[in-house]
Amino acid sequence: MTDTPSIRTVTVGLGTRAYSIRIGAGLLARAGAELAAVLPGARVAIITDEHVAVAHLPALQDGFNEQGIGHSALVLPAGETTKSFEHLQAAVSAVIDARLERGDAVVALGGGVIGDLAGFAAGIVRRGMHFVQLPTSLLAQVDSSVGGKTGINTAQGKNLVGVFHQPRLVLADTSVLDTLPEREFRAGYAEVAKYGLIDKPDFFAWLEENWREIFAGGPARTEAIAISCQAKADVVARDEFETGDRALLNLGHTFGHALEAATGYNSARLVHGEGVAIGMALAHRFSARLNQASPDDAARVEAHLKTVGLPTRLADVPGGLPDAERLLGYIAQDKKVQRGALTFILTHGIGQSFIARDVPASAVLAFLEQESAGS
Ligand SMILES: NC(=O)c1ccc[n+]([C@@H]2O[C@H](COP(=O)([O-])OP(=O)(O)OC[C@H]3O[C@@H](n4cnc5c(N)ncnc54)[C@H](O)[C@@H]3O)[C@@H](O)[C@H]2O)c1
Ligand SMILES: O=C(O)C(=O)C[C@@H](O)[C@H](O)[C@H](O)COP(=O)(O)O
Ligand SMILES: [Zn+2]
């Protein structure tokens, strides 16, 4: 597909499984043509949620009709609890009922919840079907639609059941963000800031200067999305299955996932990006406590997250949390645990994150007790 000046393309370099992330306004209406260019003759099963269906499903279906692409649609409830066995079963059944073949495609139209669930279904029906991501939240456009992690949650922890299954194409239509609620935009921004905090201090400084323009829309927003996608594509191409430095993308997640599980995946109390924001603030304060980073850097991170309206403390989670010991129990289920030893993404400062293996559980517990007491 030839590029138009307003569409930017980032490539995820996975050899014969390489794919494009196309970013720009109006891509949803053109999705039929874009998909047909990559998967000629494929029929599709669209999986979406109730909010996104109202705002964007008809435009997608019109584009598929224009291209003569056969399609079905499954509309699921919105929210984190949809990443469950129950809704996985519904997604799998919908794809099989539509009699899609292995060479057809599952299309995720939605945020990260729909992307993770639909990707999992695509990865297991007929032992792996084509998968296309049409991310509609900021979080999905900068993070979850890229890299092939799919899955669902269980009561014991986040994303504990799933498969790696890469998409064939990602179409990030920036204009669909106009209907995204402000709280969800803010939550997605946490994952944008994450890329700066991992290893791009200049990007973090740029975000501190330009966040208002990113929230307002326009070129700064598209630039932030493209930089984020390039950052993630680079890591995924190096380490698709997280045997090495892909784990850095988990900055803030060891704590954040524990908070999501502890709140029962109740999106009214905490959404993923908010958990990541608190988790990143905690990771920086924990690093300072372990004398790995300066408290000034931890304070700078917290200040920026607070400025954009994100939570940064355990006390910011409405409705209260279990005690430190129970939170540690969720952390012990983290997928980075090796032979029982905890792994955290810590930092030496802004943009200087590193993977810390064998972090003593006693140190984590003492830190969480201190944070729970509000000091
Ligand atoms: N696979 C990965 O690499 C990866 C990366 C980051 C996050 N995740 C996962 O992503 C999930 C969070 O994703 P999310 O923040 O997109 O949440 P989400 O999918 O729940 O979407 C957030 C809310 O916004 C609504 N919405 C989405 N797009 C909209 C639009 N354009 N207009 C109106 N409403 C819209 C949704 O209906 C939902 O209510 C978590 O489950 C997290 O674990 C996965
Ligand atoms: O793609 C990755 O790798 C990430 O870690 C990105 C995270 O933002 C994302 O939330 C991911 O789903 C977390 O992965 P998990 O392996 O801890 O479930
Ligand atoms: Zn995340």
C-alpha cells in the first residue's frame, strides 16, 4: 500500500512475520482497502465492545462492504472484566460460528481489552488465524496493539492466561480518539510516559513540555503515538518473547498489575493505565529507597504524572486496598518471577530503567507497608 503524506508507517521487524503499524486520521474508513492489500480474499470476524460499536462499528462495516469483504460482528461488554474465560468463549464461538477459515482474520476494534481478548481467540482458533488490530484507545494505539501479547485475567492475577500471537496489520486511526473519554486518554498517556522513563529521557522532557498539546490533539499527539510505536516495535523486534530486555516494557506493571487484581479488575476503581501510573511512581520511589536512584527523580516523575491528572499513590485508589502482605501475594504471581525470585523494573534515574532480578520479598514488603501507611 502506498503511503499518503498524512499516514505514518512504523514497521515491526520480525522477518517473514514483519508487519506495519499505520498511524493517521481516517484509517478506519479505509480499513477494508488496507486489509485487502495485506490479506486478499480474507473474510473477517470483528470483535468490539459496546462503547466502540456505537461510535465506530458502522464506518468500519461500510468500508468492508465497499471492498466486498464478508464480515460478522460480536459486541462485548466494555471494561477490564471482559478479559475473562467467559468472554473468550464467546469470542471463540463467534469466530467458529462464522465458519472462518485459518486464512481468514479476526479483527479487534477497540481498546486493549478487546485487542488482548480477540488476539487470544485468533491465536487459538484453528491453532492460529490471522489477526488485525484496529486500536481505538490511546493506550491501544501506543502499546497494546503492538507486539503480540494476548490474553485474559484470572482472579489470581493479570494476563496469566494467553499466547504470543502477532497481528498482520495495525491501523491506528487517530481521529477515533475524539470520542475517547478523558479519563481513558489520561490512562493511555501513562504508557506514553513509560517509554520516556524506560530509556528516552529527552522524550520524557519533551512530554513535560508538550503534554497539553498531546491532550488537545493535532501534530504533537500523532508524534507521541508514532514515537511510542517505534519504541515498542524496536524492543519487540529484538526480543519478541521477553527472554531479555522486552521486560523493560513492564516498568510500573509489577506493582500496577497487583493493584488491578486487588481491585477485582473493577474499571470504575482503577483502569490499567492508572495502575501503571501508580506502579511507575512506586518503582521510582522503590529505586530511591534501594539507593539506586535519586529521590529528586522519583519526585519529578510523580510531579509530571500528577500534573496530567494521573494517580501516583496507593491512597489514590478509591475504596481501599488489601494490606501489604496480600499485595505481595499478587506480585508473587507476576510472569517475571523466576524460580520463586521476584523481578522488578527499577531505575537509576529518568530514562535509565533496568531489570532487577532476585529482589528480596522482605524489601518489597517493607516498602509496601511504608507506602500503605502513606509515608
Ligand atoms: N497486549 C499488550 O501488550 C498490552 C499493553 C498494554 C495494555 N494491555 C491491556 O490493555 C487493557 C487496557 O486497554 P485500554 O486502556 O484501551 O482499556 P479498554 O479496552 O477497556 O478501553 C477503555 C475504555 O474506553 C472505551 N473506548 C475505547 N476506545 C474508544 C473510543 N474511540 N471512543 C469511545 N470509547 C472508547 C472502551 O469501551 C472502554 O470503556 C488492559 O487489559 C491491559 O492489560 C495490553
Ligand atoms: O508488551 C509488553 O511486553 C508489555 O509489557 C506492555 C505492557 O504495557 C502490557 O501491559 C503488557 O500486557 C504486560 O505484559 P505482562 O506480560 O506483564 O502481562
Ligand atoms: Zn501496560
